[in-house]
Amino acid sequence: MSARARGIFAKHGLNVELLFIQLNSTMRAKFIKLPPPVIKTMRLTPLKATVEPAEIRFRLDVMKSQNMLSHDIDVDKMIWR
């Protein structure tokens, strides 16, 4: 798929790869090793690729309480925006 087409999909908030995998049951059958009719009945759970600072902060706090970290870590510097 061209970069222009990917840009159009992205502009509308569509993940091209996920859309392609959901629509192409034959391709999924090749990797999952199930017959295409079975694959067509399956639904994929949409994946979330965002990480909130509070989620990381919670884990770092747990690690700190268990002496797994020797110093504080600035969560805002860990997330690229």
C-alpha cells in the first residue's frame, strides 16, 4: 500500500495493518493454523497502543516500594509524544 493511501487511512483513525488482518481470514489461517471458515467466525479484540503516565507511575511506585529502584524516575521523560 502506498504512503499516500496509508495517510488517508490514518487521517480517519484507521489502523491499516489491523484492518487488513481482520479482513483477510486466509492470511490469518496461514499463521494461526485454523481453517478459514473458523477464522471468519473469530473476532479480534482491538488493541490499544497508548500508555498513560499514571499506569507507568503506578508500576514504578510498586518497584520503588520493593527496593527494585534506587532513585525516582520522571515518568514524563519516559513517554515520547
